Amino acid sequence: MDAGKENQLQRDGEKFATGIRSVVAMDWNAADNNLYTVMHGRDDLLRLFPEYFTPWESALLPAEEFLKVSKGSNFGWPYCYYDQLQNKKVLAPEYGGDGNIIGRCEAFEDPILGFPGHWAPNDLLFYKGDQFPERYKGGAFVAFHGSTNRAPYPQAGYFIGFIPFKDEAPTGAIEIFADGFARIDTIRNVSEAVFRPMGLAEGPDGSLYVSETEQGAIWKIEFKGDKNAFGPSKLVKMQIRERLPHFRTPDIEKDNLQFNASPAAKVYNIYCSTCHQPDGKGDRARFPPLARSEWVTGDKERLIKIVLQGIEGEIVVRNRAYNNVMPRHDFLSDAEIASVLTFIRTNFQNQASVVTDQEVREVRRNLNTN
């Protein structure tokens, strides 16, 4: 768009690049005079395609992408996504993919880096200042807001990362620059995180400012040491933190927080906890709580219909309005729906009667008849 022209419409601009899913942050890199963005990857691989993806794969995939965007770039969304475990772009299952097929995706550009899935990179800043040691000059800082949907594995992200650059390209993987915002580890539910990093800004003196979303806090990060004495030994403490659950690649068995869960809990984990969280408290923003919810403990027929038909538009849960979309889950069997609804009506501080297979069957029949 023309920065000097007022009252423009979309048709007044020109398409610069495409195939990019969800961009929350971008920055111009003065070193190579190029635009860079960080992109959120898609969700719900396990929930929508359990025949192709395990819970572990769905927790880690697809990558959150760090893109170098030039005029004419095409990164392939929605047809493709980047798999950082295989280091390749693969075909999305909606278009015939199975987690391995490349197909048409060989024609699209790859990211310069792929971060683990669901970390939510929400701001990007190329450091131009002189306050920090030389290794940070020209490198990229990224604010990771943190995941909501890596269950049954620990939630991850919630830190400020740094990517060193040299000759206009990354020279290494993402590393932790500032950490401890969540104040806990292991993070089972997003509601447990005290702070969630969101924004980055560079001060006139070369300090780094960090903002977050939960409490409205802002931090100023300064370097007051000897820049000439700064070396690899100064990074050891942060490298040790990279072994913590909110950063490392989870062990398939040891880090599975619901490894021995009941069948009903496993259904909940696959299809419900992504939004409503493993503890049933929601995410405090987009997705309502199930814990102590009148929608859960109230009319059973209404609750069954929500699962079978989905729900869209504003609802009020525990005196708070939510406006989102819950997709229909009529692909679940009567027994699965009955078991998962009984699970949420008897857990999360809820004390309500069970839902039977017959009750689900009858509501489904009436909906199909009508």
C-alpha cells in the first residue's frame, strides 16, 4: 500500500507475497533490506486426523515458521505446512497429505527456521543497538506467547528467544534469552502461566523492552557488564534452562501427562482439552471454562446438542461473555460422547449426573429426524 495515500481500499494495493497463514509479527531487517515475519502454524492435527498423527506429533507439529519474505514469495498455505522434525514442507491432510507426502509442496518456499509447534511467536525484533554484546547485533529476538494445545504433553514457549544472524542468515537454532515468565514448570494448562510474553521494543539506549498479556507487565532488559569479556561461558545458565519442559522436545512416554488416563479422559484430551484445557478452566480469553460451568452441569439435552451440532456466537459462561466457534463432533460415537460428557460433568469441580449412551442416541435420532 502507498504509505502517503489516504482512504485506500484493498484493491488499491498490490499482492506482495502469499501462502502465509497467521502473521502476528513482522520486522524489516536493515542488514539485508528485507521483510521478515514469524508465522503461527495450524492446530488440530490429532483431533481432525487421528489416523495419521499421534498425540506427540500433534503437540510438536506443524512448525511455527520464521520467514524471509520477498516480493512474489509463496509459502504454500493452506495446502502445505512445514515439518521441522523432517525439515521439509509436506502436504496438508485436507489436500491428500498423510504427514509425509510432499506433492505440490516442493514448489513452495521453506522458512529460514522452523520453531516447535504452538509456541505462538507474537513479536519479532532485529536488534540494532550497541548496548548488548556484539553477538546480539543484527540478530533476531522473538517473543513466544506460549502454547495452549500441546496436551497431553506440557505446554511450551513463554520466553524471549534469540536467533544469531551473520551474513543475512541465521547461524544457529533458537536459544533462550529471557525466561521465567510463566513462573512454573511443568505448565499443564495455560491458565497456570502468570505472565505470557507478547511485545518487544528497543529503547534509545539499546535496552530491550518486553510486554505481556496477563497482568499488563513490562520489563526493561539491560546489559551492564563488560561487553569485551562476554563469551560462550556467559550463556551456560540459559542453555541449562533449555532442558526444562517448556522448551525441550518432550519424551513420548515420560512427559505424557495422561499416559494412564481413562478412556473417557483420553477422548477429552484429544477432542476437548485443546480449547478448554486439561484442567477444564479454558484459556481466559477465547475458550470458556468447563469447570463449575452452568452449561456443563445444566440441561443434558442442550449439552449433547452442542457436541453433535457445534455452537457459534456469543454465550455467557459464569458471568463472562465468549464469542467463538465450537465445531460439531457428531463423528464421535454415542458411547464416546456419553463418556466424555459424563467425564466433564463429574470432574473439574462439577457434580452432575451421568450421560448415557441411550440419551445421546435419542438426541441424535431426533436431530436427524428434524
